Amino acid sequence: METTSVTEQWMVARQLIVQKEFKQAYEILNILSAKYKHPELWVDLIKVAIKEKKFDDAADWIARLQSFYPNDVRGFGLKANLCYCLGYYNEALQLYRELILISPNDIGYLVSMAYTHCMLRQFDEAIYFFKQSEIFLKEYPAVWLRNYATALLFSKDIQSAIKYFEKIDCTQYPDSQHDPEFWFHFGLAYDQAGQNTKALSCYQLAIKIDRNHIQSLYNMSVIYGRQKKRQEALSCLNQILTFQPDHILAKTLYDIYSAQELPKLPLIFIQTLFDQYSFNYEAHLKKELDYQAPAIARSVLVRHAPNLTAGVLYDLGAGTGAMGLVMQDLASKLIAVDCSEGMLQQARQRGLYHEYIVDDVMHWAASALWNADFITMIELSNYLGADLNELLDLAINALNPGGWLVLTAEELRVIDCEKPFQMTEHARYAYQESFFKNFFNNHINVSKYAIERHPLRMHDGQEEIGLYCVVQKKIK
């Protein structure tokens, strides 16, 4: 009779678990487990304790389960789950690895490995286990889809990320409908693919859930800026600044979209901008912008400087290393300098450079002892404004006699003698051709120079033309 009573109470607890009434289930199971030594009962109790975030209790029962039933593999699985919940991800990974060796086709362990790698931002590893687990899935759970799509997004496989995000049926995954991070990542995938309308729709859903979701508001302001919808952009930025007045990206963009005069962009703005942009920078340049500047800059140099021999090359504002890639045969030594750690992390994957320097280019150039045969500054002028004069002087003086400087700049075609450079609506500086002519003509160390006009990138379906300058230092 007592056994029947225990079984009935246990079944009641299990029904409560199905109904997600975990608190009531825990109370029943806790009483039963204290009286009866049954591994199945203890496993149920531990699962519910973890659900209820009673982690100390869960740890005690796991220890008890492993003490009485040391060969029950579920104890190790539950311990791994507890480590995951407590944020001990490396410990959880080690346990899941051991469990997979025992049960290589256990979809639960494979999925848990994938999720844990996601928490450690090891997205390539996560994708491997998502693919392994997908083999055994007859239908895609929404949580699995969301995590897989997010891992693909941060591994730069944007089209695959969109594919899996779009498989999610939010009616069967109500948690997503109330999670701004889900809609933000979904929007970010569309954003990176250049699908602005769909991206805006997702960002708006994130903001509907959390009206102060900073990342969604900021990305919306950038899209509106691209679309020349300044009032909409300013509205998003103003909402950010009302909630977080020291947000440097929003503050700087607000000044730009408000047509404020900025002699130069704040360093923290540039660093943050490119750290955030770095993970998909290369794909965006190639697919969306048809970026050609490095290859064209090299061809301009070779045209005006035949019979070049290899030498030491400093790539200022190196970014992800696109210029180093086209100049490697002319460099006996390649040095990358950039203020963005994120961008240089991408450059390191190319394995081209001999040295990587993370620093404000202006600060580094003014304090470094550097002798160069070549200096490249591709797209760097976009972010310098009034500082470009000083950097050009430092760079030319740092060249060895006969050395070459190569740079690009967006052209400012509005002739204004008092404003040789100006901030554009795209948060970049553009320069009049006369800015460079006046500087090079008056610099004591310039032997010769040439300025050509060529495409820089595509913007809103149109070619954006820039100035390509090559400068040789005097041979003493």
C-alpha cells in the first residue's frame, strides 16, 4: 500500500513536470527522495531542482546519486547540465566530451556540446556539433534552430544563418516572441545580407519588446542613415541617448546626422565601430560594396613607380589585411597598424604580416621609430579629418629616401577654400583634390606625386569615386 502511494505521488509529480509546474513537482519529489533510494526518482528530482535554480540542492543530490550509483551515466550528464547552468562551461564541455565517447550518437549530448561552445563563443566548434546532431533530428526544435542560426551568424555564414532563422515557427516557440535578443540576431543576419527592410522589421520587433534595446536602435539608425532618412535615424539615436547619454557611437552619429561640424571623429567611436564590424567586414566589402580600392591602389603605384624592389611596408589602418594581400610581393617585411583589435584579429587569420600593432595610428606614428620603404593608408583618411595633415607629414618623414606613400580618400567635389575636407552623411570625411595638391607641393621631402580618380566602392547601387595618391620621398 505504501509503495502504491509512492508511485501515485511520483506520477503526480511527473504530470506536474509535463505541465511545467516545477515548484510543486519539486516539493513532492523532495519529500519522496528523502525517504526512498531510487535512481529514477533522484534523476527526476535533480532535473526539477535545476529547472527551479536550486543549484545547491541539485549538486547535493548529484553527489548522492553518484555515490550510490557510480555506474549510472546520468549522474555525469546531470553534473554537466549543472555546470552549464552555473556558467562553468569548460567543466561542462569536458563532461560532455566524456559522455559522447560513451554514447557518440546521443543527440542530447551533441546538442549540449553545441550550446556550450556557443556560450564560450566558439562558434565554429558549435556548428560542428549542430551538424552532428542534425543527422538524428526528424524535426527541428525551435531552440536548436535559434542557437544554430546564431552560431552561423557569428561564424560569418550569413545566408545559412538566415535559412535557419527563417525555419523557426514562433507560434511554437513563444519564448522568441518575447525575447529582444532573438529578434536582434535575426535582424542582424538580414542586415549583414543587405536586406534592410527585413532587418528593420526584426529590429522593430526587438524594440517593441524592449523599447530601450540599444543595439537594435543603433542598427536601425545606421540603416536609416544609409537610406538618407535622417529624422528616423535621429529619433532612434535620441532614444538611445535619453537612456544612455554616454553612448559614444550614438552621440557621434547624432552629431553627424545633425550636420554638426566635427574636425575629427573620436578614437573610441572608430575603435568601437570597427570592433563591431570586424566579424563580417570582408564579406560585406566583397558582396555589398564591390570593394576594389586595394587592387586599384597597387596598380596606380606600379604605374607611377616601375622597377620597384621589395622593402619594409607599414600598412596604416590595415583593417583585415586587404592591402597587405595585394602588396605582399613588394614587402620584405609587412607591419600592420590599426586601432581596432577586432580588425587585426581578422588580419592575423591571413598570416601575411610579420607584426601587428594595435594602437591609435596618430599616437603610434608620432611616437614610433619607424623607417619604411612603403607606407599604405587605404581608406584611413575617411576617419582622420583635421589629423590627416599631421599624419601625412609623419609618414613622409618616416619614409626612406626614394620610398613611396600610397593612400586613398573620398573626393569632396564641393569647392570651398575654407573647407578642404568635410564630414559626409556616411560618417566619413571627404577631401578636395586641392587639399592633397597643396600639401604635396609644399612639403620639403616630396620628390613627386600623382593623383588619379578611380572607383572606391559601390554605394546605394552607384560607384563611389575616390582620389588615389602616390607620393615619392626625395632621394638625398
